[in-house]
Amino acid sequence: MFSSEHVALQDSVRQFIAREIEPNIDAWEEAEIFPAHELFKKLGDAGFLGVNKPTEFGGMGLDYSYEIAFCEAIGNVSASGIGMAISVQTDMATPALTRHGSDELKEVFLKPTIAGDSVVCLGVSEAGAGSDVASIKTRAVKDGDDYVINGSKMWITNGMQADWMCLLANTGGEDIHRNKSLICVPLRENGKLRPGITTQKIRKVGMWLSDTAQVFFDDVRVPQRYLIGEEGKGFTYQMEQFQEERLSGATRRLAAMTNVINQTIDYTRQRKVFGGSVLDNQVVHFRMAELKTEVELLRSLVYRAAQLHMEGQDMTEFASMAKLKAGRLCREVTDSCLQYWGGMGYTWDNPVSRAWRDLRLVSIGGGADEVLLNIICKKMGILPKRPGRP
């Protein structure tokens, strides 16, 4: 699927990673946060935050295959929290704005996000509504020309640093799939949180350097013109947005898992036991071959989903399959490889243990395995009907 131009883009991204990200990983992990504004501005200056976004708002205007190439390359960052944070900026919180937002909204919110002048977060999940998006409780009630927002959002990547949020909120009506809207919500003024907005940091098992927060809204006002697209279409817009998020997540893990396998091959080749290298044992080198084969099968599935999307077809089924397979394979690859590192694998001071704790999130965040299985079953026509299920 890739041309020499795609390869050149990936080479540029890998050079950027080596120069601007990798030397800082350990310090950022220890601090449990990275300087998003500083890093995103450098990414924006390089054009990496708008690969497939419209040129009139600062993007490169390339087709979706280039965004897939970018996602693959960014997966080479040794701490996956960075790739996740970048993906919020490119594939999680901005596709709906790009597709359905007014020119005014794109000028105010999308353009500075592509430039790296603003950091964005996505506000969908809540403490009582993660996988069940339709059950969110946050409300945006009309008052004059404004919406008044009350509620809270949970597991918000970039939440401690974001300048604005793509927020999913209930805006009226009884139908839980048609009473929601996506709204661009400014979170900060002059670098400080706006009145009525508070944040609380969440510590996690992995993804340490990606700041994650719970965000609270208490009578927060935003103009009604900050609505993305049509009122009541937010659930549909978010389901569309999820597809690019999920495929981005699966794509980034191709490089991450490949690197774990290669690092394990290098380590087990050097590590000696009972007079020979660990890699010389058939059970080890056969396992490396099996895992590499699984990663390449996932790559084919990712490319097939991307091709469908580029053709204007619904990639929901294949994006769900790719995300499901990526999550399960991340667990299999990192656990298998960590075992062959022996005691060193259970220390913090190696790349495989970091991947082991970081990549466990893939089966949970952005659509848990069980949710994806439901989606796939629905596409197959074998999902039992239950009250409240769309």
C-alpha cells in the first residue's frame, strides 16, 4: 500500500522520534507527564499533526493511507503513552470536527490543533459509562445563546494539559442514541482552567508519561455555535470517530510489537544458559517466528480496513477486528517475550517490561475486547437482541 513518499514520511517521523522524543523518555516517565505543548508544537511545525487534514486549515491534505503510515511510524516510540497522546490530537478528537464542523469551528479549534498551538482531549467516558457510551450523564442545557454544561469525564488522555475538549454530552430528548451532541469546549483561558472546570490526575499501571485526568464541569458555559454538526447526531459522529481511533491504535502497535520481538531476539542471543544462548533453544526461536507471523497477519488486516475507509466504505467491522486482534496480540507478545528475559524482564530497566505494562491497555481503552466482539457479532447478524442495544 505504501509508495516511496509514504516511506519518506515514515523515515522523517523516525528521525523526529530519535531526536526529540527518545532522549527524554526516562525523565518524562519519572515525572509521569510529558511537555505536550512543547512537543506538539514541534510535531505541528513538521506537519505531522495534520497529515490527512485539509490544507486550508494547515494540514497536508494527503489521503488516509499516509495517516496509516504515520501511525505505524509513531509506534516506534519506546513509551506507548506518547503515541496515544499524539493520536488523540490526530485520530481521536478531531475526525468529527474535520468531517462535520463549521468553517468557524475549524478555524478556531482545528487549525491551532494541527499547528500544535493547542492540545486537545476527547471527553466521552465517564465513571459510570465507559464501554456503554449511550449511558453518559453529562448534560449541556441551552440557556440563551449558550450551552451550560454539568457533569464529569473520566480517563481523559491529555486531560491535565489540554486547551480544549471534544465533548460528548446529552443535549435533550429521551432516545439515548439521538439525544447527544459533540461540542468543542474551551478548557483554558490564558493558560489557566476556566471557571467551573477542575481536573484530577489519575495514576495508571502503565502509560505513565501520558497524563490522564478526570475532568469536572460545574455550570460551564460555551456558545451554541461550538456544536459540531447537527444537534442530536453526537452519538453517530462519535461512533464514526471511534473507527479511526481504533484503527490508529491497532496500527501503532505493529511497530511496538515488532520492536519487542526484535529486542527479545537480540537479548536471548546474548544471554547464555547451560552453555548456549537462550535463543538457540527451539522453543524460543520457534516462538519468535510464531509471534512475528501473527504481527504480519495483523498488518494485513489493518491495511484492509484502511483500504475500505479510503474507498468510502464502512470499515467498522474490520477496524473492530484489527483493534481486537491488536489488544490480544499485545498481551501475548509482551508476556511471551518478557518470560525469555528472565529476572531482567521483571525489572523496570528494560524496554520489554515497559511495553508489557503500557500495551496492556490496548484490550481496554478505546473499546474493550468484549465491546468489539459485540460489534463484530452485530455485523455478522448473530448478536442477541437486548433492551437498550442500538
